[in-house]
Amino acid sequence: MEKKKVMLISLSLGVVLLISGCVDQEKKPETHLIQAATIEKSEINTTSAQKIVDKNITKEVKLVTTECNTTKVEEEEPLAKRLEEHKKLLTLQSSLEDEKLKQENQELLQEIQKIEWEKELISQRQELKELKEYKQYEAEKKAYDKEIEKRDRELEKLEHHSKLIETKLSQLTNTIAMHTSSLEFNRSKLESEMSIIDVQEKRNNFVTNAMEYLDNPLVDNNKTIVISDRRIDINDPIDYILSERVCKQIDYYNNQDKEKPIFMVIDSSPGGSMMAGYMILQSMKG
């Protein structure tokens, strides 16, 4: 009987793996593999120490692999157990690598987490600031809209008041125009009467006998007409101004005596407005 023992000891990791197996070439092989595995994880401080550990593990893995390859094909059960132990060894190695990465990246992860928290805090503060600014903007906008609405109402009142004033002013202007026209008419009438009176006074200064006003101015068998001072000369184009003057003189003479004739003498006139002539005719009819 030939016996082979394989012992794997890894002091740097604090891990002891004991693999023992027996191969009997004359009888059916009976194998007892990995009876005890005690794992103690220690903190890895330096990169060089980790490299040594990796090399030792690699050597042991190669040793186990070589041992498994040297067995005979017919020894299926011991080979399966060795493969299982090999798998466990690789799993252990992966766990150690993960632990190492966790320890190395712990500070980095903490720093990243801190940055994330600070970022979230800044974001919340920014949102709070924007919310306050938005509320302030809404309040200012509301106050501004109220002020605009108030001013619009005041402007509307002013416009309405202005229209009323314009209407009253227009009415007052029309009234003033009517009074002015009436005053102008009365003034012209008075001026015409004063002019006639002045003429009469001047005439009286030169004539000793009083003017005789005939009811029938035609004498000598209607061959001669006697024209008194109740005379109106028309020597200009007949327009509104002339017709107004003539009408005023006619009214004046009629106010003195409606029975005595009024003489309208036209020496030279180019004609004029039909409406102006119509006004004179109406005044003559009384």
C-alpha cells in the first residue's frame, strides 16, 4: 500500500487547510480529504504581503491540481472529492479578494456617500431657496396686479369724467356761440340804428324843415317819385352780410312807422345769392 499526504498551510492568512488522502493501488481506494478548515481573517496592511499570499495560494492550488491529475481514471470518487475541495479553495480565495477590496474601498465609499449626502443637501437647499423666491415672486406679482387693476379703474373713471367735461364744454361752447351770435346781431342792429340816427342828426343840422314822409311817393300823375330818408342803398353783391344789413334797416324803419314806404335804391349790383335775396324779401313782407 502506497500512501500520499498533502498538507496545505498558509500562515500569512491565518488559514490552515489540511488535506489528507490515501491511495491503495492493490485495493479499492479510500480517500479522506480536508478534515478541518479553520479560517481566520486578518487585516491586510501592505500590497507586498498580499502578493506573497496570492503566490502561496497559487502554488497550493497547482499542487492540488497536480495531485488530482496523477490519480487514475478509475478512481472517480477521490477525484470528485478533490475537485470539490479545489472549488472550495477557489471560493475561499475569491472571498479573501472581496474582503480586501472592501477594506481598501471602504474609505472611498464613505467619501462617496458623504459627497452624495452633501449633494442631496445642496439640492434640497436650492429647492427651498427657489420655493421661497417663487413665493416672493407670486406675492409681488399679486400686489402688482392689484395695483394695475386699481390704476385701470382710476383711469376709466378719469376717462369717463373727461368725456363728461368734453360734453359740457361742447354744450357751453354752443351756448356761448349762440349768445355771441345774438350779441353780434344786436350790436349790428344797434350800430345800424345809431348810423341812421347820426345821419338824421346831421341832416337836421342843415335842413330847417322837417322831412315829409308821403304815404304815396308817386306824384304828378305817377310821373315823379319822392324818395325820403327811409332809403336803403344796395350797390354791392347781394350776399349774407348785405342781406343782414338790409334786413336790420328794414326792421328799424318799420319800428318807426310801418305805414310809410321804404325805398330800396339799387344803383349798381352784380347780383348775388338767391338765399340772401330771399331773406330780404321776407323782411320786406314784415
